[in-house]
Amino acid sequence: MLYTVVPIDDVLEGMEEEPAPTMELIVGGVLMELEPQGDFQAKVVRIISSDPQDYLASQHQPGSIVRWT
């Protein structure tokens, strides 16, 4: 059961869409889940790390773009 003041249409928006393909990759020594953007670039979806310092680095924030070679 979900109790919210947000309209149900807003809550369920996007539920029928397929999620974007992701991959796990180590970038800069940090394991991340990334959404490929092409040309060796990807958007950070989430960080998979046990080191709290990895979550504080601005280049690892979800939504930021990372490059690998």
C-alpha cells in the first residue's frame, strides 16, 4: 500500500518503459553501474563501493558523465 499526496499518474509514470541497458565497470578504481552514452562515455547510475569516500567524490555522483579509455 502506498500513501502519498502525489497523484497516482505521477507515481506510476514511466513504469511501462523498458529500463536503459547498464553495465558495471571499474572507473578510477571505483566499481560503478553505468549507462553507456557512446564514444567511451557513460552516465553514472550508481556507485557500488564499500568506501564512503567514493560517494563524496563529485566525479562519481549519479548523473555525471565519465570517460574511460
